[in-house]
Amino acid sequence: MTPSLSPAIARFPATEGDLPCRAQGCANHNGVLCHYVDRRGRRCDTAWCPNHWATVGGIVYCRRHAGTIAAIGYFDHPSGMPDVDNRAPSLVNWVGRDLDAFVAATLVQSATQGETFVREPVVSTHADRSGGRRYERCWKLVDHTGLRLVVAVFVVEGDETTIRVRVGSGVVAEGVPPWIERHRRGIEVTEETDRGQRALFYAFLQKHIVAAVRANRAVDQTLQQR
Ligand SMILES: [Zn+2]
Ligand SMILES: [Zn+2]
């Protein structure tokens, strides 16, 4: 197959395939290939049975690529879909979703008169200073003059396992989520340990978000009082 620059045509898959399922411990042989195609025309080569695939709009994907598509949408990407091995968009989507309620509450509570809270529901793509792409989800306080304060969670291409948090113009916290680190090192833990490690990771990010939002607001107030 020659790589094509035009967007891939979405194709509804046969209900069941004849490939072995990639899921660990699954013996099913009715797997279908993930339908993800990236900007270079490369396909994901994993196959999944109906118990283990994920679908978006009726199209079969592996769970990671379903996450990528849920994160950034399939259309309106003139530069094409992220590389097939790029975890960044789905990682930002997961972490953003888990932090959403907390960040929203923190910003709403810190809003002053005339400010409105705005949530960006999808992961957006930006050109990063480093030359690669940056995948980002953000929450904002705006008023009639424009942007007052932004909290963003992002991942930069080339360092796709590190979650970074920006409040205002500065990065205030960063780290590799424990489940990614474990996967990288091939460590397996119990569900309970997993929950505990996730909770610690999010508590860490939340602590730094709150502190940075407060610091930003304090500066705003001093400026207003002058
Ligand atoms: Zn399976
Ligand atoms: Zn896939």
C-alpha cells in the first residue's frame, strides 16, 4: 500500500475478523485490525476481538487509538493524524478528564467579579517551541479584556510520557504517570496499588495547581490595588 496524503476513508469493519486477539490472556481468534491510519499513511497493526476492541462511530480501533480519536477528533486535521506510536493525545485526554472537576472548581472559586470560567473540551494541537507538536487541554478564566488565567495540561512530542501542568505562563509541575512508568518497566501491581499510585499522582498535580492559581491571583490583586 502506498502512503497517501489525502485523509483515510473510514471503512466500517466486518463484524468479526479471523485474527488472534492481542489482549493479554485472550484466546479469541475473531479479531479485527485497528483502523487507525496516521499522517504518514501508517496503520496500527494490532488486532482485537469484540471483547477487547473499542469503537468510535462504529469503527474498530485498539483502545489507545480510540483514545487518540476521542481526544482530538478525526476531522479538521490538515496535517494529519498523530503518528501511530504517539501516545500523547490520549494521555492528555485521560489526565485532563481525571483533573477536570478539580481544575474547574479551583478556577471557579478563584474567579473575581466579571470573570467567566471556560473549559476547552477537546485536546488541541499546537506548534511547540521545541519544534515538535504539543497536545494540550486547558481551562480558563476570561473577562471582557480577554484571558485572565489559564490552567493547561500538556504533553510534548518527543517526550510523550511526561505530563506537564502550566498555570498562567509558567510550567508548575511535571511527571510521568505511575501507570505509564510501570508499563515501561514491565511492572505489574494489584488494582489497589494502582489506585493508590494514581491518587498520589493526581494529588501531586492538584497541590501544585492550587498553589499556582493562588499565587497568580495574589499577584493580580496587588496589581489591582496599585
Ligand atoms: Zn480479546
Ligand atoms: Zn491501534
